[in-house]
Amino acid sequence: MEKKWWHHSVVYQIYPRSFYDSNNDGIGDLQGIIQKLDYIESLGADVIWLSPVYASPNDDNGYDIADYYQIMDEFGTMADMDELIAQAKQRNIKIVMDIVANHTSDEHQWFVEARKSKDNPYHDYYVWAKTPNNLRSIFSGSAWQYDEHLGEYYLHLFSKKQPDLNWTNPRVRQDIADMIIFWLEKGIGGFRFDVIDLIGKIPEQEITENGPKLHEYIKELNQKSFGRYDVLTVGETWGATIEIGEQYSNPKNNELSMIFQFEHILLDQQVDGEKWDLAPLDFIKLKQVLSKWQTELYGIGWNSLFWNNHDTPRAVSRFANDQQHRVEAAKLLATITHGMWGTPYIYQGEEIGMTNVRFDSLASYRDVETLNMYNERIKKGYSHETIMESIYTKGRDNARTPMQWNGSAYGGFSTTAPWINVNPNYETINVEQALADPNSIFNYYQQLIQLRKANDWVVYGTYRLILENDKNIFAYIRAYQEQEYLVYGNFSAQNVRFDIEELATVRREDIILSNYNETQLEQKMLQPFEAGIIKLVN
Ligand code: NOJ
């Protein structure tokens, strides 16, 4: 496999609205990010994935773009953006832009024109129907919205203010390619393509994900724009299977560098239900799913490694423990992903173990998906309490509370009340605390990242799951050039037996990293949420 710079990278995702507010209007901004670049550099990440910063009316916090060539007023100006790219570059950090091209805002000039008349040249930039079918919006209700003036319906797979673009129209595809080139010419390090698996939709047949022309469109975009630059591209693909993952990320196909697959993210919901229909996580399945992507894509494509992002609950709350064992648990999750084969993504705040939030009142919630779901389910007869439990467990605002920088008011994010409340635990969980504590989660992430940067086995080694049926332990072996390494973690709050005698004798000096200062490995025991990496010596 041809080596690529992003094989060794670790990506840090920023949700700008909630990262750092430099002008104290309650909303994060680009100058805020610039002020925190040293922090990201000190963590060791070398790529920033920036959630959308383009002009937007913010129905979906920037995932509804009104102008791809302008910066959102609340975030700053194009000059700020240029400065961010330049300042990041000085620190050897690349900026990955978020391209939302499945849909635009209804306030985008294309849609404003499209609505004027059926023979307007932009009408065919969007998807229209005389009568709606059963397609449902991912944000609740019908995916069709009636336009009185035209007497027809437009498609919106997300909110009403996010009309879907018509990718069968070559002019749409050309305009998107031109826009991507505009950003490439600014020296961008790559792109994250929002819900890219929806662009090949055939709405009249109710096909949305993985439509027949999807890969053809991606290849065309690659060939017309980013394929000519040495950049990282990652597609958001909720419906990807291994076979589809190979298609996207096999370099021979000239599509994308890698994808985000979501199989492990879809495990704690009821079969055939929505994400709000809660179900316990099947740990054995979790191991199977993640391991399948490790082994089956190996040597063919490339993996993205992540536990959470701006659309999901906080990893430590969802997959481990956000109470008594929060610190060990956060380090355990980090060990498991950062020990794997692929490119790790860290979502802002993950590196200090930020947790889910439980706001008392629905009025404190901001997310359009959450609010639409609440209204729909109340109408269907669900109780307020049941819905709130779903929101506490799965709501996207869990990930969107402001970054907790210190223990002062609003967590040091801003000096005025932020657009969404801070998680009340900011007084104990914050960056200032983490930087002062040698045993902090932040410090542990730094070590994991350095390990990856310094060792090819982390980047290129093979993967083998062991103890497949163990209900508490996630353990696997990475092998590279005759040497093996064991990555392990106990996902329970109890001491558990960890017997790896057949593999190796565990010697203290072979422990590369551990989230406990004192291990009991020699006694074949793992403590609550204990994790680590050992060099195996026979
Ligand atoms: C996926 C994005 O990550 C999410 O935040 C957004 O709401 C939808 N796509 C629609 O753009």
C-alpha cells in the first residue's frame, strides 16, 4: 500500500460554535480557535476537522449552508479564516473543511432562484415532486415540503430549511467541484463530506442511502477537484458495510481516503427502531463490529477510528463510565481506539473526559433534531419523561455544550451566557485542571498520540482480537515485523481476571502504557476500567 501522510495523523474535531468565544457574544468563533491552536498542538493532533463555518441561518448549526464562499458572521470573516489556515500551518496542522453538499440552506441563492418558477435555471438544482411519497425526514415528519407558489413539493431529508440538491444535474456537480477547488486553493488539508452516501438518491423509488450512481459521482468529484491534491478526504456514511467501505477507500477506486462507518454507533438502539429507542449495548457485538472493520478492510482501504462526534453522546458516558471511574474509563476508550489500525478522530472535550448533560427543561435544548423528535413523539403519545430519557442518552446537545476551559463562569468559554448552557460539571472537568495534573486524561492522550507518531506498528500493524467472548475485556494484538503488542481494557467496574499466560509472560518493563500507576497484571488481574498496551515477549 502506498504510504500517505494521513496514515500517521490524528484528527481533532472542532465544533466552532462551542469551542471558544473570543469576542464574548456567547458563540464560539474563528479567532477563538486561533487562540487555542497551541493547545491542539500540545495535544499532538496534526489535523483539525472544522465543522461548517460557512454563511448559514443556523437552522442546523451551519449544516444548512447559505453561501459556500462566505464565513458565518458570528464566526468572523474570510480574513479570519485565512489567518486560521496560516496559523495552523505554522504549527504543521492541516485544516479539513466540512463539505455539506447533499443539501443547502433554503436561504442559499440557488434555492431562492429555484423557487421563483419552474423554468428558472436553478429549479432543477433541487428535487421536486407533484405529490409526496412516504420518504421521511431524518429530523422527523415527511421529507417533502409544499411550496405554495410553485404548487409542488421539495425534498428535505433533514430540516425543512435544508432542501436536498439534485445530484443528477451536472451543473450542481460542477458547482460543487468548483467550490471545492476554491477551498483547496486556500491550502486546505482535506474535506469531511457530510452524509455523502445520500447524494445518489432516487427519491421517486424511495432510495436515499447508497444509490446506484453514488460512487460514480464521488469518482467524478475526485477527478475534477480534490484528486489532484494531496489531501485527506473522509466521507460520513451511516449505511456503509465492509464492501461499501472498500469501494470508497480502496485507493485504486479514486474515491475517498477513508469513511466514517457507524455500525458500532448503531448498536445501542432497538432493532428496527430509531436512535431514540434505547437498548443496552451488547459488548460482544461491539467487539465483533469494530474488529470486523479492523481485519476486513486491512490491506485494501483505510479506517477512521472514533467513539463520538458532534452528533452523538459523549463517549465516556455512552460506552464506559462518567461517574466514579470517569478518568480511567476515558483513558480506556482512548487506548482501545488509538491502539487500532486507522486514523483516530478526537472530538473536542473528549481529551478531558467531558460528559453528557441533563438539562432540567426542554427549553434549554437547542438541537433541531431533538426538538422535532420531541414534538413528534408527544403527538404520538410518548410521555415527557420517556422522551427526556432518550434525549439525555442520545441527544446531540450532549456533545454541543461549550468546551470547558477552566472553572470560572461559563467554563471559561465566554464571559457572557453562551448560546447553550455549559455542563454544570465544568468546575471539576476542565482544561486548566487537566493541564496541571500529570495523571490527566489529556496527558494520557498526548502519550497515545506520541506512540502512534513514533511507531509504525501502531500505524501499519495487523490486528487480531483475542478473548472474543469475554464479557468485560476488549483485547487485541497488533503485529508488525515479527513483534507483537497487546492492547487491552476492562470495560467493567469490577476487578476481572486477565489470563494471557499462553501469549506471554507479562513483565513490568514491557508495559508501554497503562491507565493505572500500579497494575496487578502479574497477578492476572485487571482493575476497574484498567487499560494499557504491552509489548509481548515470549
Ligand atoms: C450530518 C451532520 O454531522 C449533522 O450534524 C447534520 O445535522 C446532518 N448531517 C445534516 O447535514
